[in-house]
Amino acid sequence: MLPRIRQDVRVTGVAIAGSIAGGHPDIYSDVDLIVVIDDEAFDAVMKERLTLIDTWAALVAGFTGEHVGEPRLIITLVGPPLLHVDFKFVRTSDFAERVENPDILWDRDGRLANTLAEHPLTPPSLDLQWIEDRVWIWVHYGATKLGRGELFETIGFLNYLRETVLGPLAARRVGAAPRGVRHLETIAPNEARDLQATLCGYDRHDAGRALLAAVELYRRWLDDAQAGIERHRRAEKLAVQYLHDVIDQAS
């Protein structure tokens, strides 16, 4: 694939990110490619990305990544054998903007290497105040879904809490980058075991128990973090009481 990509003079380099760059891929890993485009050619390339990819690899299917907030991304299957390959197209001037350090596979004129050297990576941090400012409103919201008997919504809300709050807190506890619940079973096995209490089946009582478990886990992990943030104790008390009232009414 790389020799074909290099033939396009508009491409200034190619890098690889994700688990391969991190040194821990497995047979289920996807391939995260960063295709770096000359700034002046970027808009033209964006209009023909799928066509280009089809000349680079045996394209089976592909679509753009707006659903993950990244319209520059093309998510594909290539093969057979089937392989998930993400192609992220970026301007040369934007290559420094990253959440992890990629491995450069090819660099037409050395600009990519120079960019990484001149702009050291700042590891992502978890904004605990941002979470605390929102979490008790979220808990109230989840309780209303439970109260209505909207169990699919309640289960979805618990997934959201794990992705947005509990998973990142779990990663933070072991010094890992906060990335939802990705790889938690491997990087934070004890925390992953605790998170099992926030799972539930399609049952109102079980969903209420899982919501209470999520609340208690958040409280404990935030207390352990000893973060100097403003705790919204009144909102916490009222939201948790509301949740208990909803659970009692459903009993």
C-alpha cells in the first residue's frame, strides 16, 4: 500500500498510530494510518479520498468519521482477508496536533520528523472539575429514565457514564491515558472488576442497583484522587436522594 501512496505527489508523508505504534497490537487490531497532505492540495484530496483509497488497497467498504467527530477520517474494510484500516487525512501544517505520537512510515522531505521534534506531545489530562460540574445532573437524568421504565435508555446512560466518567477515572488511577473504557481489562484489571457492578440486564430493579453502584464508584474514585476541585455536595445529595426515591417507587 505504501508504495502506491507515495506515488501521489500531494502526499508529504504517512504515519501510523494506535496500538501498532504503541507496540501492543493483536490479531484484532485495526490499522490507524495518518496520510499527510500538502496544504494547497488538501481540499482537492478530501473530495476524492475514497477513490484514492481504492487505488491504494483492495477497498471493500468505507465511510467518513463524522460520528466520532473527525470528518477527516475514512473508516474502511480492505481485503480479503478483511482488515479494518482507518485513513486520517491531515494537512501538513496540522500534523503537530495529536493525542499520541505516531510512527512515521515515510516522510517525503523530513517535515514530519521536524514537526514532531519541534512540538513535543502534551499527554491528555482528565478534567475532574468538568466531570463534577455535570455528573449529578446526569445522575438525575438517568433516574428519570429509570422512573419512566425506559430501560434501554437507562442501560445506554450507564454505558455513557462508563465511557465518559468511570472509565477515564479508572485509567487515571493506574496512570494511563483516559480513553473511555478501552483496554481497561488489561491496563486496570482491578478497576475493570469494580466496573462490573455497573452492568445490568433488562430489569428495572437491576438497573437501579447498577445506577447506585455507578454513583458509589464515582464517589470512591474521586475521593481517592484527592483532587482539589469544587465538589457540588448539595447537587449530589439531592440527585442521589431523587434516584433512591425513584428506585423505591419502582419496588
